Amino acid sequence: MSGLRRLLGRLNLADLPLAWLQLKRQPIRYLVAVTGIGFAALLMYMQLGFQSGLLNSATTFYEALGADLILISPATLNSGNFQQFPQSLLYNALGVEGVRQAIPLYVANVNVQKLKGVKPTSLRLIGYDPDSQVLNLPDVLAQSDLLKTPNYVLFDTLGNRNTGPIAAAVQRKGDQVLILSDFSKTFRVMGLFRLGSTFAADSNLISSDTTAIQLAYRQINEGEISMGLIRLGSGASSARVQRFLQRQYGSELQVLTKDELIAQERDYWNTASSFGVIFGFGTIMGLLVGGVVVYQVLYTDVSDHLKEYATLKAMGFADRFILIIVIQEAFLLGISSFIPATIISTGMYAFLTAASGIRIEMTSDKTALVGALTLGVCAASSAIAIRRLKDADPASVF
């Protein structure tokens, strides 16, 4: 009873919610609860971050393409494994009204001997005609003339640490010779750009189409390409040309806009691959952990103050007043946990981006989703814990 009087007295004096005074009364339990719920929110943040990082790494290359329509083989499932198709199919599009340019694109992974190490590093090689200006990246556009020299390439500085000190060597000396680990063929890095690593390779190289064919001759078949880029003339209807080309190619090729290609890539990783299932399951596990922690804390708190709640009923307070106290406790726990979890997650995103080269960013969508899930599971847990209040019978106090 004395505990209840102190709480009510402090409520009147400080004009604070009774729910906050309940939590504050046992700081150790409150701290443990905030830590547990915060860990659950952090787990959800990390799963969502890994998922967005995967999607960003898979679509960054597509986002940089300067094309109205893109041709790919139906057998190409994702950006890490392009299936080739005859280059002649691409050039068939030049006879279609509205098509201004058709650009072949070569994409292949090559293994390169790592500087100051023996283990090779995998690099994604992107090759095209330097005069076509395929990638809308300022650094690449400014250095396109370098690619016209055979065996000259540009290196992506946003790759992960497995690439070794390639970028540092180019910045220091102006160039760097690399060796293909497959058959000791050399080529020279003459410049740097920024795109971002992928799950399929440690970093990216950009070269001319002829250099790409020479360096990746084992992956690229003669007369075949990985992608075809279509640029339309001014005033041409992209939708009309797309429909015409799709009828012309039938099941031989997919004809997609850049937005459709990006959406198809995201759908693959979210639904068709195991990664989407894994990340989704991890988010659900974080949600369950948070729910269990909140329930345990609220159930214990209600049980410890059952006599006080019964006394409030005897004094004339309605059940609604007591229910609001418990719900307020749940939301205070959620907010107290969500804020530090967001701050820590932002720091971890920055660290992982720097370490892996894969862009993981804190966005308003992630914040809103994790915040809603955290508060939602707190509200659900409080609804379950509230059932314990049925035992708060005023007659049991006397």
C-alpha cells in the first residue's frame, strides 16, 4: 500500500504518467527490458539492412545504364549470372522504327591475382564501346578515352577489402598492372570510378568491348553478348517500340525498360532466391524476441502490483484507467528501446558499408517499419499481459 501511495503522490507532484513511474521504480528491470527489446529492434534493422544491401548491390549497375530498353536472355535470372545470346538478334532491332542505337554489352567475372597476396580476387568485368557512353557515371564518362587503348581498364574503388590495395596503388602511381590468375595475362588499371561491389564479385572493372573479349574469352563466346541496350530517337514511343520488339523476338529475348529490369531483379532476390526467405525469417525472429521480452516484463510488473491495481479499483478507478497504464508502459518500453537501436544501427550500417563496399543505408522506410513493428509487438504483448489484471479483485485486498 505504501508503494501505491508513493506512486500516486509522485504522480500528482511531478505531473508524470503513472506508467513511467512504474518503470522507473525498478531501474534494473527497466534497463534489462530496454536492452532486450533494443536487441530485437537491432536484429530487425540488421536483417532489413542486409536485404537492402543485397538489392542495392544487385541493381546499382542497372541504375547506371543509359538506355531506353534493355535486351537480356530469358535464362538470365540475376545480375550475377548473365546468359549470352547472339549479337545478331540485337542488331535486328536497328530496322525497327524509332530505334536510334543498339549497343552490345559484355559482362563476365574474371579472377585477378591480388596485390601483396596469393589468393585471387573476383572482379566483374563490364565491356562496351567507349564511344557509346553506356554508364551514366561522371568518372567513367570523363575517362572514356582511356578505354580505347587495348588492355586499359578502370577500377571501382567501392569494392570490398578482398581486392587489396589496387585503388591505393593507382592513386599513388597513376596506374597499376594486374594479372589474370587463370592464364597470366596482364592488363593495366588506368583510372578509378565509383559504382559498388556485388555479392557476385569483390569489385568492378570497366573496359572496351575488345578488351573484355580478350580478358574473358573463356566466359564470352564469339558472336554472343550478355546484354543489349536500345536507345530511341526523339519522339519515339518507348512502350510502342517495346511491344513491337517483344513480338518480334518472342521467347528468344526479354525486352525490358530499366525500371522493369530493376523490379525483376528485386523480385528474384526477394522471392525466388533463398536470401529473401532468410532475411524475412530473421526479421520475424527479432519481432518474436521483442514480443517475449515485453510480455515477460509487463506480466511480472502486473503481478507485482496486483494488490495496488485492486486497490485502485476499490477506490473507484475504472478498468480502463488501469489498462491504459499497462499499455503506456509497453509504449514507453518500445520508444526507449527503438531510439538507441536506431542510432546503433546507423553506425553499424556505415561500418558495414565501408568494410564490404555494399551500400547499406538508414532510410525513412526502414525507420518507419522497425518503429511500427517494435511498437506493434509491444502493444500486442501488453494486450496479452493485461489478462493478468482479471485477478485484481478489490475483495482480495481486505
